[in-house]
Amino acid sequence: MSTTRANDAGLARRTAAGAFAFVVTLFARFVTAVHGTWVGNEPSRRRRIYFANHASHGDFILIWIVLPPRLRRKTRPVAGSDYWLKSPLKRFIGRDVFNAVLIDRNRETRTGDPIAIMQDAVDRGASLILFPEGTRNETEEPLLPFKAGLYHLARSRPQIELVPVWIDNLNRVMPKGEFIPVPLMCSVTFGPALQVADAEGADAFLDRARSALLALRPTRNGSAA
């Protein structure tokens, strides 16, 4: 393929990705009426790691669309390559539309260190959307135990702010196994930023990060939802 044809193909792909992102944003806003709230924090151009609860494949989309456009362009979700490379459509959405940092979650097949891959993305100027539970929470518990990746990434890049983000109601909009969303209002709440203390170990930090995330859960009838 000539350079001109390659450039034209690249431009067409970027145009299609931009159009798809616009449609996804409109659809998600229509179905969820999602709104973002900042508690003890505010949007910033600083590189950040947004870490959130995980109950749906659409979680990162809600975080992404409530960020201001100037931040959205620099924010990349961290997602499992085993899911987002399954088909040409998913590959297009993951790579081209959302520029996801794709991680192989299978220790036996992965060829790269997940922490190093995320470090490289941050070093190139990106903020990340990360789900420290590691997989979707399909239990009755509000959160699964956190994986250590959040700690190791934060320890290796201590200048990066860690922002807890609670996503509410999306699991009810898209229940597992359903293809037609149920319109319900969703919310995304951003909490105060954290950083790893100098002598803080993994368990202590992950407990603190988990507590910071749980503190953002909305209350209903006097108790956490």
C-alpha cells in the first residue's frame, strides 16, 4: 500500500472512530442520563489514575463521557485484551474509539508485564481508568478484593494522583446476559485524590483505597446503596 493510500486509510479510520464515539456518547447519555459529581476534587489536566468499581463492560464509558472533553482525549481505559480483541468490532471499539490500554489477563499467555504497559501509557502523557477488582463484580458485596496492580503502579509513579470513582446503577441498566438496556439514571462520583505514603505497604494502601471508594457510594433510605 502506498503512503498516500495508507494515510487515507488512517484518516478514514480516525474519522469513523470519532463518529462512533459521538454516537456512543449520545446513546449512553440518553439511556442513563448520567451525570458526574466531584466531591473534594475537581477536573484537572494533571495525569491521574481514575480507579473505580466494576460491574459492567460499559463502566469505563460512563467515566469517559462525564470527563470534560479536554481530559477525555488524554484518558485511556485499561481493559482486558481477551474481551476487546475477540472480534473486529470490539477491536475497533477498544483500540480505535477509546484507545484502550489492553492487558492480557491470562498469566500463561501474556507476553508483556501489565504494570510496565500501564507505566508506558502514563509516561506518554495519558491518564488511566483502572478497575482494581480485576473483573466484574457479580456478587452481593459492594466491592471485590483489590488486586495489587493499583499499588504497584502508584508506587512506581508516586507523582500521579489516584482518584476514586464510584459508578452507580449501570449494572441495573445492563444486567448480565441482557442485550437491551433498561433506561435508568446513573451517576459517576469522583472523590478526593490519594497518593501512596512513603512507607505504606500494599495491604494498608489497598485497604485505604478501597475505603475511599466505598465512601462515595450513594445512600438510600439512610444506608449505603
